[in-house]
Amino acid sequence: MKLPHRRQFLHLAAGAIALPIVSRVALAQAYPTKPVRIVIGFAAGGTQDVIGRLLGSWLSERLGQQIVIENRAGAASNIAAEAVIKSPPDGYTLFMVGPNNAINASLYDKLNFDFLRDFAPVAGVMRVPNVMEVHPSIPAKNVPEFIAYAKANPGKINMVSGGNGTSVHMSGELFKMMTGVNMLHVPYRGAGPALIDLLAGQGQVMFDNLPSSIEHIRAGKLRALAVTTAARSEALPDVPAVGEFVPGYEASAFFGVNAPKATPPEIIERLNKEINAILAEPRAKARFADLGGAPLPGPPADFGKLIADETEKWAKVVKFAGAKPE
């Protein structure tokens, strides 16, 4: 049998190398060919669920396929995260990421997965401030007055939250750590019940997600002392940031999308491109502004770095608070 001519051999070799590249490009262009699931680790109605359903609706329009939202609540979203990690890494099962995932890494002693290792970041979606708010019976009108009041009444102020290790809880613990005030943490089974008791005066202060509380603040039922992001929120422009009085303080809820680790990079790039295009649309910016948040665009690597940075940050606060899962 004659050996192929050198030029022919090189041509065949080049074709063999190019074939996988072409196949991967074709895969990304064809994707998706069936409905895509976004798994949310909490019950319907919460901030993460609202954002996930908005994203799903808009993403469905761009991808031309149905986006199915699946709520799988339990263990602060760890059950949902583990299920997605074990799903086929084909781009058809995605996970809605929130601040709880960064906190869970140190809050839980034994997890069956490593969030940073076992997930591939896809895209950031939205960043939302928490808001430091008090019942009107509290005399403090601003953060310095609150700090003075809390130090004059150590252990007598109930700081309510939606549960141990939630971003609402950890935002308050970060405040305690940085100011030296002593408040009693009172966890509830969800932010909704905690907010009800705050409105009733059974709780005195809460570091709630802004979307949940903004209407109560606007109605004068709660007094907003500060937002927890580094800058002020456009939704409450007259409310200062905690960091204006406590230098270096920053806490916010971030949301985005991850996929199982081995998901093809071409599919991740396609999803990232479409999500960033959504975030640039005026309707998305307007809707997020209504919720008190802002779009969180950028490449997958940026979102991955944010998750890693938040994981490191909250590990220190979990250790300070001695927080344990419920």
C-alpha cells in the first residue's frame, strides 16, 4: 500500500484536528434543541425566584426554547446545588446562584460537593442591596445614632433574619463585627415571617433584601437607615450607604447562573453572550431598578471571581458569628 503524499498527509492531519473544533462550534450554534431547566434552591416567591423567572422568560425569547424553572428548596439551596452538579453537563440544567452559596461553603461542615470546584460560572445577572431598617419605635434616625443606641442597650435589640447563615443574617453579623455592637440574633424560617414580626415591632432591626422591604419603607412602616452596598441605591437615593459611617462595610445579594463543571465552554459562552445581551436591554434595567438592584454583566471569569471573593469574605463572618445551619 502506498503511503500518502506528505502534502496529502498534512491535509488529512489538519482536517482531523479541525474536526473537533468545527463540531464544538456547531454544538454551540445548535444549542439548545430542547427546553432548558434553571433550578432554584428556594420556594417560589422569594427574591431569587423572582429574578430567575424574569431571566427565564427573557432567555427563552433569545434561545427560542422554553426555559423551565424548577424550585427545589431545602438546606439553603444545597439540595438543589448537588442535584445540578450530578446532572449531565450538557447545558440543559443550570443553577441559580445567590449569596447563600458563598456563605454555605463555610457554614456547613460537611457538604457532598465543593461549590467553587464543581460548578462552572456562566454569568452574573443582578446585584441587590440589603437595607438596614428599623421599626419606627427605635429612636435612631441614622447609623451613628443606631450604633450609640445599641451600645447603650447591649443585647436588648432583636436583629431578625430569615434564618441562620442567610445573607440577611450575615449582613447583620458583619455590622456587629465591624462596629462592636451587641444585638440578639433572632432567626425565622424565611425572611417573610421575620419581616412580619419586624413590622409588628417584635423585632427592632433587620438587614433585609431591598426588594422585600422597599414598599414598606416607602409607606413609612419601616425606617431605612442605610443600604449595605458600597454606593447608594437608585431606588432609595436619599438613603446613605452603611459604608459612609462604617468604612469598608459592604454586603449585597448577588445572583447569577452556573452550570455543571464539565459543560462545554462553547455552550457557556453562548449562554453568557445571551444573558449579557438581556442585561443591556432597557426593559431589564428598568425592571431590576424597580426591584432596587442593578444588572451584573461580564464574562464567566468575572462572575467566578465574585463568587470566590464572596466565599472568602463570608467565611470570616461565619467564624466571627459562630453561625451554624438550622
